[in-house]
Amino acid sequence: MKVRCLVALFFLAFATASAQKQEMPKMLLMDMDMMVQATRAVNDMYNFKFEKAEAEFRWFQLKYPNHPLPYFLLGLSEWWKIVPNIDNQQYDTKFLAYMDTVINVSDKLYDADEKNIEAAFFLAAAYGFKGRLHSERKDWRKAAVASKNSLNYLDKSKGYEELSPEFLFGDALYNYYRDWVPENYPSLKTILWLFPKGDKAEGIKQLQEVANNAFYTRTEAQYFLMRIYSDENQPIKAYQLSKYLHETFPDNAYFERYYARLAFMQGRLEEVERVSLNILDKLENQRLPGYEMTSGRYASYYLGYLYSNMNRDTEKAKTYYKRAVVYSEQGKAFDSGYYWGSLAALGRIYDGEENVDEARKYYEVLLDRAERKSEHYKEAKQYLSRHKEKRRRKRDEA
């Protein structure tokens, strides 16, 4: 819960980028020529072609060494390497180094001109991203310090409005998550009374505008909208956006996995089969970046479910459920519903084949790993108790 709370505070902090009216100096963030140059690189980044994207970002760094944008893009590239498996720490050091560089470069611009809203935008964003990562790593002290610094720029940047859609992104996140946090975590209400009230409906509307009209923050807005639509019980919108993101960035492991999940939830089984097989091919054969144990667990479970319940091919079902178990255990995802579901499914299949030894093996693991209040735990306990009684009776009869 602490991680999600601090992540939500990151959203509040990132709203530093929202601002109010004043004449602005020319900003690289809004330079059309720069956008044209950056289009392919930004698309490559979101499509997980990181080497190609970063080569272009480094060229921007040489061209604009005293501006935070190139360093922020390089840091964002490292962030998207983390997104498919948030527990993966191999990119942390490089990501934090880029965000620190963003802060150092932006500090110089802000010190020279405190009306430099572009510098405030990057300071808030960099501190916010640092706080988000530290919270994911459960380093609460560092997360608190980063959040405090980011919030400072929220206060300093007030007095602006009607900026480009890039800056509206911060407003949108603030409006939505300012209300979302106390709704989901009532214990934080006493802290949040210091903040102006939000408006979830307005936040969603603003995110839609950013998603339609922004450049640098367009895909980030679409990413948040996809998740928000899921949370707000708007599954069709979430599905449509996930499909669009997958089709736009077909090798983005996170988008493809999310698309498969939403298609599965809506019973779009032909799509689920095609996408799940594609995910496993990218993971096991092509070995593309971002396709790892989590993607394998999702895709394998979906295929096991399809072949067990729809196609009635128990051999294929067993193969994929077993792969889901292996990917879960490799990723130490012992509390995953797909892990428990795969173990339970294997137990049922082997029980139906009257292979009690194999069924017992999977149910014993399930009993050990599932939460005691879960239906999976109850199923395993009932099965093992029933067959323990049968074995006892056989011994007595013998």
C-alpha cells in the first residue's frame, strides 16, 4: 500500500508542470523543429528499440548540452526498461544518474530565471520519477525527500495557465489522483487537506486532450488513461486504448501484455490466443527486450485456460499451465493469481485423468503458496483432505 500511496504522491508532485498565464520565453519543449527531429526516436523508445532511440537522444545531448530535455529522454528510456518488471533493479543506477543530470541542468536554468517554467517542469518531473522509483524500492526516506523537492516546484510554479498540452499533463494527473488517493486510502485524508481539491472527471478529460494533442507526453497520457479506464470500470475504452497502443508499438512488452489481459477479460479469445503465442515467441525465440517472466506467466496462463476450457485439448493445456508455473517461480511471483490458477488447473486436470499422484503434487504446492483466505487454498485443502481420507480407508481395508 505504501508503494501505491507514494506513487500517487508522485503524480501530485508531477503536477508542477501545470501552470498559469504569463508570457513565456521560447522553449525547446515546444519547438516544432525539435519535435520533428525527435519523432522517430521517441517512437523507437516506446517500441522498445532502445539502442536506436538512445543514439538519437545522445545526438540531441551534443546539440543541446545545457538543456534538460535530452537527459530526460535518456532517463525515460531507462524507465521504460524497468516498466515491464518493476522489480528489475539493473537499470536503476543509470536511470537515477540521468534524472540527477536533469536536475543539475534545470537548476542552472531556474537559478538564472525563476520564471523559467520549462526548468520547473523538468525539475518536478525528475524529482517525481526519482520518488516513484525509490518508493518502488521501499526506500521511504529517499522517496520522501524526492517528493518534498518535487512539491516545492509545485508551489513555485503557480501563476501560469493555458500552456501547451505537455503542461496540461500535470494538471490532469493532479486532478485525477488528488481525489483518487483519499478514496482509496482514507488514512491520507489528513495529509491531503493541504492540497487544492481535484476533479477526477476533469482529470480524465484533460488526459484525453493530452493524449490527442501532445507530443512528448502523448503516450504517457494514453498509458495512464488505459489504466484509469480499467480502474473506473470502463473496460471497452481500456481495451480499445490497449489495442491501439499495442498496434502502434507492437514490440512494447508492457502494452502487448496489457492488451492480452484486457482481451482475455472480455472473452476475445481469438485475439488472446494470437497475442499470447506472439508474446511467448518474442520471449523464448526472439528474446526481445522487455519480454520476461511476467509476460511469460500471463501468456502461458491464457493459453492454458483456452486449451483447457475452450478447445478441450488437455495436453496443450497442461503444457502451457506448466510453463505458467515455471515462469511464476522463476520470477518469484508466488502470490500471483495466475500462478495459483495454473497450479489448481493442473491439479484438476490430473485428477480428471485419475492421476492422483500428479494431482496431489500440484495441490500440495498450491496449499503451501496460496493465501489461506483464497478459494484456491480452500480447493487444495479439500482435495488433499479428501484423498488423505481415501488412503486411510484403503489402508484399513487392507
